[in-house]
Amino acid sequence: MDLVKVIILGAPGVGKTSIVQQFVWNDFSEEYLATEEKHTYYPSVIINDHLYELKISDLPAIPYFPANSFYEWTEYRFYGLRSATAYVLVFDLTNVDTFQYIRTLREQMAESRDMRTVPLLVVTSIISSNNRPKYSNHLKNRIVAKISDHGSEITKWPSAVA
């Protein structure tokens, strides 16, 4: 069984934990609780008749992506940011600042490690006026962009909002 380490990153309050819990447990909580520490989930998935064990790390917002292993160890020693197999960057479609946050993280990631073979998925949520994630019943979250060329940069705010 192959282990795939996935790190979920995004600004505070964009729905990272809700997205993870919907994926892992098919559950959505109306209650908003800020993530204060790393939470790790270990679901398994079958893709093309192959079993994968996922290690999904849901993190609180980080001020920057560590530039090297020294900074990762001193600042984020338990997060495993630089050794992830894949990343999911989450932003709120109604808040351009949350998009800028993941764009900056993506730039820092590209400067600090070789991202050519590291899958990066950008996912959006829509936060309702009462500050809770709001998802469609069928999809529960909307994938805005998948970076198919792993070396690509996120450069534009989605046209649906602009």
C-alpha cells in the first residue's frame, strides 16, 4: 500500500477542516471552530484498482512556507510541510485576500522546493454571511483550478468573481 502525504493549507476561516471532514467522514458540521493545531487523518482510497493510504494533515494558517529544512524544523517541526507528496490550497471565493494568501504560499513553495512532480490542487469554498462554509449539496465544494503543470504559478483571480 502506497502512502500519500497531503497537506491542506489556506487562510483562517476558509473551510479547510470542513472540506477534509467531508472527504474523510462525509460529514459537515454547522459549528465553526478555528483550527489551533495540526490534525491528521488516515483514510484509504482505491484508485484504478490500487489501494492508497492517505495521511491528510489539516493545519492552522501559517505565516509563510518554510524556505528550507532548518526553518521547517525550528518553526513547524511537527507539520512535515516540505516532505508532502501533494498539497491542497483552499481559499474563499468571496474574499480576494484569501486567494492572495494561497498565491503567496504557492510562490514560497516554488522557491523552496522542486514542485515539478508535486501535485497541487486549488480548491475554493464560499463562506456565508454568518462565517460558516456554504457548499452545494452535490459537490459540497467547488474546484476552481487544478494545476496540471505542477510548475505553474497561480496568477489570476477566478473570472467568476472578478
